[in-house]
Amino acid sequence: MKLGKVEFCHLLQILALFLCLSGMNQAELSRSRSKPYFQSGRTRTKRSWVWNQFFVLEEYMGTDPLYVGKLHSDVDKGDGSIKYILSGEGASSIFIIDENTGDIHATKRLDREEQAYYTLRAQALDRLTNKPVEPESEFVIKIQDINDNEPKFLDGPYTAGVPEMSPVGTSVVQVTATDADDPTYGNSARVVYSILQGQPYFSVEPKTGVIKTALPNMDREAKDQYLLVIQAKDMVGQNGGLSGTTSVTVTLTDVNDNPPRFPRRSYQYNVPESLPVASVVARIKAADADVGPNAEMEYKIVDGDGLGVFKISVDKDTQEGIITIQKELDFEAKTSYTLRIEAANMHVDPRFLSLGPFSDMTTVKIIVEDVDEPPVFTSRLYSMVVSEAAKVGTIIGTVAAHDPDASNSPVRYSIDRNTDLERYFNIDANSGVITTAKSLDRETNAVHNITVLAMESQNPAQIGRGYVAITILDINDNAPEFAMEYETTVCENAQPGQVIQKISAIDKDDPPNGHQFYFSLTAEAANNHNFTLQDNKDNTATVLTRRNGFRRQEQSVFYLPIFIVDSGSPSLSSTNTLTIRVCDCDADGIAQTCNAEAYILPAGLSTGALIAILACVLTLLVLVLLIVTMRRRKKEPLIFDEERDIRENIVRYDDEGGGEEDTEAFDMAALRNLNIIRDTKTRRDVTPEIQFLSRPTFKSIPDNVIFREFIWERLKEADVDPCAPPYDSLQTYAFEGNGSVAESLSSLDSISSNSDQNYDYLSDWGPRFKRLADMYGTGPDCLYS
């Protein structure tokens, strides 16, 4: 008859209760030796109580306290004189004892996985005296296990890897499940493993949990990952046992079991001939199902007519073969190339050599396309020579270029003027003949490097460049001259035949055999009595004295003309003058002074006298400067006369402007009342920028002389004041302007020019024009009638 889980637990409780009762009976009947116990007034034999270990079934689900066992002492006669007490772990809280009967009960549900046993102490006391009748004894209550915990995979879920194509039985990973139940009691913690998902590819060992491969030749390229479900079941896998599961992800790792294979047996690419060297022509790739290092390949050109023209390398990231150009392509020379290319794995696994060679071959055909190329010169550098004496239009040489294309278009030539800024040369546009366009000078530029442009007639955008180096040949066109500016001196005490200077010459020309110079004195200087010249025959000459007794006061400077001839054909000569100064020298012949001015002064005038004269002159100059400065610094009393302090400006205008309406350029306040005149007062020493007007005093004078006296007064004040700057100016008006009712009042067209114009109407215009009527009127009182 099969028992359920609940019935099985009840059966275990009954068995445990039976064992506990049998243990109590043994405790009542047994005797053990212990210390004698003495009661007052009499002596009794030592006695003790002994009981077996108590067992309590865990996870009790009943409503009444669970009976654990019974304590009993042989001293207890059953008359109620003995009482039992309990102490230790869980006493009173978990375990209680009936003090009369000694029955022990568990009041709470117990879990062996939390605490497997409890240690308690029991004591029997006399109820009246409350004294122990038995010594205190310790005992253990052990919690009896039941299968209440399922196995658990504490390290799950698992991930593992195994190489593809592994043989059957290859270990993948080990899984472990733990059961919290008591492994020493029954089969509650005895676990067995089984695979629920992942068959037939993998299996698991029931006792160890080791997962192994179960099928041969598992291919990563077909399927690279598997999900397994592993079960662990206690009770040795029997019915009624508890179980737990975990997942295991198994990944097949790659091995080199796939050789590379080109998708196509041949490839074709078109490449323009103008593609520069090192350019990429094509990319090809052999397919390999493997990954990582197992898919790494190397490419090489094993055959074909383009071995030296192309090369192939591998792209480490994409494992592609990159074909590049090593030499320039020329459609006119070769129109196509054929390459045999091999791709091979770099890392081969010997176990899979039977699958075939781990390399493959393909053919690559490269077609060269024609492009319109610029003209090409027959030489990259032309070297030409021309004499610097060549006339304009002299032919120097010829350059030639041709169109490399099949059309062979005609070519036109020109000179890149950036390389011939001075335009020394010309080139014939059709023939390429280079001629001189200007006179050449080797000493200015010995070599001309020019660039010649060749342009296709049909396509001017196609331009080729050639380079020409023109060397200028030297002619003897420069006369020799002194190598430097010589400073030659002769001592007053020089002796005849004494060397005073060694000279050399230079020549800007560059003869093939080097320079050879000849030195001599000119014909007019050959017979002089002072100096002579000696040619040293080594392109140098020596100047010597012919006499002694040179004196600076007689002649301080000598000029010696020297004739120099070069060895050119024809030879050139020049006359160079050597300046020789007479100097006062010390005993070693070193010049001290070469000035002759001291000897020009009158005799008897010493250096001290000269210094005294200079001192007097300087003193006089200082005194004059002080006097001038003092006069300029002399201050006069300031008079704050607002109307007197007017700075007159004499300004010349070619056009008066807007007549009476134009009064911005000049302050007319000083001239509006000509019946008054200011008293003469001293001008204040102030700058025109800061003006203070002083109150004037007036007195009446005749009208016809006011204006003239006013002007003269200002002129006299400016003339007598040494500190006043010339700020006075005179305004002249040549034209009244369009804004005046009287139109032009210029005297140039009136009285001074014998004009018959009548200005009598000015008297009718009122007081404002009275002055003008007096000046231009024809009445008997007119000033200038």
C-alpha cells in the first residue's frame, strides 16, 4: 500500500513516540552511581535518574503541543512530593515540562535546518523544602529530520563552452546541487541528476553532475549554442523526493575545420592608366566559415604577367586581399594583366586536413583603360649653354615633347614666366627652339633654370612640363680692380725702399685657367720721386718708398695711380688710385696721427690759447641765451578787460560767403560800433586759447578814420610786444555773396576800377548801412570821392 506524504509523516511521529516511551521506562528502572545525597537526620543511598536522548520530529503541524518525553526519578513515589523543573536552550519558550509528571512537550514548530538539537538541564526538587532530591542532569533533544527541502543549484545558471567537432563524452561542465536536509539520516539529502532538455546532444552523470557531449561532429557553423535544463532530485530519485532545476548554456567554440574558398573562379577589374602608384586596384576575399584566428588568411600572387606591376596584401580587420599598383600603368604599352592569386589559412589544424586543402586559387584580370595624358618631354632635364656675349635672338637649344596617347595631338610650347621673370629667353611655340630675348650677364646670373610647358593643341588642359638648365659662358668683359679699399700710410721717418702696402686685384670674370694680373704705375706716375711699384708675379704687387723725409706740413696725402691688366683675350685693364697718407709714427713705425690741421694754424698759437678762445665764445653764447630767456619770462600786470581782450584774426578768404548772414567765421562785435575807440592798454601775456575780456573805455572820434586807426593800433601793439605770437590776421572780402540785399560791394568793381555805379541808395537803407554809404557814396562828405 502506497503512503502519501502526510500519512508518512504521521507514521514517523508514532514511531518516535514509541521510542520515547520505551526510553522513559528504561529511565525509571535503571540505576546509576552518583554522589551520595544526604537528607537531614538520616543517611540514604545515592540514587540517580538516567534517560536516553530525546527525538522530536521537525515541522509538526498539529494543534496540540507535541509530546517529547518524560522525566522520572525513582525517588518519586507518585504522591506529589516531587516536582520537576527544566532549564537550558528553549526552556519555557519552546519546551515546557509538567512539574508533577515530568512530561515534556514542544509548544512551537521546529525546523532542523535552523537548529538541529537543543541542550537542556532537568532537576527534581522536594515540593515542600524546594531542595533537590536528585542532582541536576543535562540532556539533549535532537530534531529529527524530514524531507522538507528540495535540492538547489547555488551557482546556477551555468555557461560553458566546448570545441565544435568534439568526440562523444567530452566533459563540458559540472553542476552541483545542495540539499539542506540531514545527509546522515535517511535519503533526504541524497541527490541524483538528470537532463530534462538538451538531448540527444548532451548527457549528465547522475551522481557527479558532470555534463558531457553525447553526439559526435557537432558543427558550430550549423548551430553554435545550446540551452540545457538539468534536474537534481533527492531521495535518490525515488517517488516522493523533492527536485530543483538549473539551466546551462553551452556554446560551441570554433576550430579550423573550414578551408577558405573564393566565391568566384575569376574576377575582372578596369583601371585607368593615370592611377598613381600605391593606389588600390581591387579587393577580393575568400569565404571562410570559421572565425577569429581560424579565419585568418594570407594572399599571394603565384603566377601571371603582372607580378612586378601589382602586389597583394591582407586587411587584418576584414581578411580581404588588397591589390595595389607598384609601377605606373601605360595603356599604350600594355592594355591588360592577368594574376593568379592564392588564399590560404595561416593556422591549420592537423585533425581536419582530411577535409581538403586549406587554400584556394582564383584568377584576377586587370584591364587598363586609356586616358588623355599630358605631353611627355623626351628628356626630364635639358642642359644648354650660351655665351654671355650672345646677341638677342641667338638659338640656345631645342626641347621636344609628344602626346603619348594614340591620337598623338600636336604640341605647343611656352615658357613658364614664373621661372623667367626677367624674360631673358623665348621659345618657338611650334618647334620648341629656345632663343635669347635679352642680353645676358654671367656675373649677374650664371645659370638659368626655366620650365617649359608643352600643351596639347586639341586639349589645352593637358600640360606637360620640361626643365631646362641654361649655363652662361663667361667672356672677359670686366676689368680688374683693387681687391679692397686700401688705407695706406707712410711714416714721416720712412726710409727709401721701405714697403708700405701690398695690393691685390679681383676680376668678376671667371676664366678657365684662372686669373693672371699685371701691375704697373701709369705713365705719368712712373717717374715720380716718392713711390715705386713692384709686381710680384703672383697676382700681387708691392708699393715702396723712393725717398725719405716726408713731412705732413708740406704734403699730407699722395695719390698713386696703378695700372692693372688681366690675362683675358682680349685683355682688359683699369687704373686704380691708391691714397697714401703721411703720418707721425712712433719708434716701432706705428702711425700715431695723420692729421695735418695743426700745422695750418698761425705759428705761436698754442693749444691752450685755442681752448681759451673756445671757452670765451661758449660763455658769450650762454649769456645771450640767458638774456633772451629772461625777456621772454618777464611778466606784465594782467588787465581783466573783457572787451579789450580780443584776439584779432586776419584771415584771407577768396569768397566772402553768405554775406551778412555768414558771421560764423569772424567775430564782428569789434567792428559794429566804429564811433568808439579803446584806450591803449598793455596786452596781457596769455595764450590765445584762454581769453579774458576786460571792460574798455570809449571816446568818440570822426567816423572816417576809425577803421584805419583801429587796424594800425593793433599792428603797433603786436610789433612792440616781444612775447606775443603772431596771431593777428587780416580778413579780406572779395565777394559779398548771394545772401546780401546789396549784392556785391567789392571795391574792385566800384571806385578803384572807375566804375560809374551809383551807391547813393545806401543812404536810404538806414543806420545799419550808414558806414557803407559814407565809404561808397558820392556825396561831398565821401572819404574817397
